[in-house]
Amino acid sequence: MNTGNVRHDVTTSETDLHNQAAAVLRANDNGHYVKPAPGNYPHQWLWDTCFTAIGLAHVDARRAARELLNLLRGQWENGMMPHMIYSARLPYSLEAGLWRTHGLSPRGVRTSGITQPPVLAIAVEAVVAQLPVAEQPDFLAAMVPAIERYHEWLYRERDPNKTGLVALVHPWESGTDDSPVWTEAMADLPPAPRWRRVLWGAIMFRSNDERASSQSIGQMVRLVDELRRANYDSQTILKTSPVVIRDLGFNAIFAAANESLERLVKMQGDNLTVELIGQIASTRRAIDRLWHEPSREYFSYQVPLGGLITVSTVATFLPLFAGIASPERAEYLRLQLVNPERFSPNHPIPSVPLNQPLFEPRRYWRGPVWINMNWFTIRGLERYGMFEEAEWLRLRTLDLAQQHGFREYYSPLTGDGLGAHEFSWTAALILDLLVHTAKD
Ligand code: 2M8
């Protein structure tokens, strides 16, 4: 680990970076919400909005609070928070109709039928800390019951057998769409016919060497068709779908979000239900069972066949963020992180380690650096008192944005910016990383 060659003068360069990041969020603000990026990403995505709010809180806390409140319009009657809320006035809104979620989504709101990592409670906690004290109670009163209903939905619908781990039924739910973790589970799934894929204009047009392959996209479309046929009924889907994964990253984020929720409820002078408290504890224990001693890392769990999916990804560091790893395991993870053949090329952290067969430096979630994953890992390292590593990674991460702009993702080998330009969550999390140094 060499921190020497990264500039760190908390002077004009960081002020400039702050101003540029704030400008990206302003430019992507369509008046209702901050879209993930110009062009391809015009709608409101669940975890994008949460990351955006975490950064925006440092610039305009009220606007950040509105951003999160805005998400509540998409929450389903049963508590589910959809991964996308479509804007009818925008291009690609044809896609919205393909989900056929009317009757399930709130009247007049067009949503997808699946969820995304539950960063919401974490974002609410970050935003409430920046709001004027007098405005905190109303914000909490609106957000906390919705989050409780959401977390209860995750347990009720996605963990009916009370394993402690939430099961995902589509790679889009993991947020790490094209991760090799899903590849094997989807191997036998025939891609949707071409005419159906074409209807999904938004994602189809994005297929190139930086995006998911057209085979993967075809399979993702096929899987949505299956979910829709089951009317998004988790009970049916969990029993019949060949693609059900207890995703490591999602569950680790969920565990951390549960901690945030507990603190938010306390701020209101209240307590969670005994049932939820028990479920929360079971999640922490279950994540620890995702540890694979021979490889000394955490993995996701494949449900239909049973067993760990021993494909390494950056998600292995997320149990640090949730404070679940023992100090001994945290040390093993630290060694993985600083290993140049694994997670420490010129520009860490690759989403898939370099020596893993499916590693591709430029393709979407198969190798590139994603700033949200770096952010989770930095916060995790801090939690374990690994301040030197956290600061090293923070500076590396800032450097990527400084040198290559606020891109959707970056090559871990060259640092080249990839995917969308002016990407909101990159800008927002850079804002947060500029404010909180490892020593805070
Ligand atoms: C990517 O996913 C969407 C589908 O949800 C897409 O490819 O169209 C992912 O990177 C996801 O994590 C992200 O929320 C979304 C918008 O930035 O794009």
C-alpha cells in the first residue's frame, strides 16, 4: 500500500472537487428528484436516491430530505420499496408498462416490481443529522414508519423460513446487476426473445463492451417476464424460480440499515417490535455464516441448489460496514484488500478481484471500481479502527474523481472513467468523503 503518490492538499483542489460535485447534483436535478445521470438514467432509482441524499445533505439538507420523502410515493401497500419509480414524461417510459405493476403499486405511480439494496435507513440517518433540530421530528415521523414497513416486508416476503437472510429474485435487486455471482445461477435461463428485449429500449441500447452482454440482458428481461407472470408474489417465486440468491452485499447493507433504523426509532423515543429485534439479530448471525474459511472471505448463498457461491466480489468487505466480522476475520479481509493480485491494483477496489476468472476491467459490475462500494468499505475500515487503510482508500477514491470526472465506474487498471458521465451517486459520495475524513 503506497499512499505517497496521491496528492492530498486539503486546499483548492478539494474545494474545486466539492464545487464540481455539487454542480453535478444541481445539473441532474429535474425539479422533482435528482436523476442518476443525464441520458440513460432519467428515472428515480431506490439506492441511487439514497446515495444522492447522503451527499446532498452536506450541501442542502432540506433538499436531501425531500429527495428521500419523494421515494415514499412509490412504496407498495405491502411495504415493498420498488427499485425504480418511472417518470411518465420521459423517454424509455414504455419500459414502465412492461412491469405491469398496476394494482400493486400506488395508484398513478408507475414502478418496477422488485426492490434494491435497503440503504434508505442509512440515508435517513445521514440526512437527519444535518437537518435543523426543529425539522427533525416531522422528517422522522414520515420516514421511520415507512422504513419499518419496508424492513418487515423484506423479512416476511423474502425470508419466510426465517433463515435471517433476505433472498433476491432478480440480479437488479442486488444493485450489482451483472455481477458474476449471478452468472452461474442464470446459466440455464434462456434469454427473452429479441422482440421483447427491444421493448426494453433503455437497457438494450446500453449494450456494449462496458455494459452487460446482450445474453445477460436477455436473461434479465426473461426473469422479469417470469416475475410478472407470478404477479410478484414472493411465495410463488421463491418456490419456483431457479434464480434465488441470498446476496451478501444486500444482506450486509440490510444489517447496517437495521442498526440505523434502531437508532432512528430511539430518536423518536420509541422501540422496535420484539419480533423485528429478534429478526435483526438473526440476520447478523446468518451473515457470519456466509464466511468461507478456506478462502477467508464472505460469499453469497444460492438457494435452489443450496451452498455458497464461491465467486469473490467487493461485497466481501460489506460485513465490515455492518460491523459483523470478528476482528480476526476483519484482518483477513484487510489482507485481501491490500493484495495487488486481488483487490489492490492501481485503482482500488475492483468490483471483482483481478485473479478471478470472470474479471473484466471495463465491463459494468465485472471488475470496474464503483464509488459506492469504496464508500461502504471505507466506512467499514473506519469501524474496525483501520484508519490508515481507510484514509488510503479515501484518497485513492477522491483521486479517481479528480483525475477522471464523476463517472459511473472506472477501470481499476488505468483509472479510465466508464459508463455514464456526471453520475449522481459518484458526485454525492465524493461530497461525503470530502467532508468526513478517516479521523473524524
Ligand atoms: C444499473 O441498473 C439498472 C437496472 O436497475 C440498469 O442497468 O438500467 C445498476 O448499476 C444499478 O445499481 C443502478 O441503481 C442503476 C441506476 O444507476 O443502474
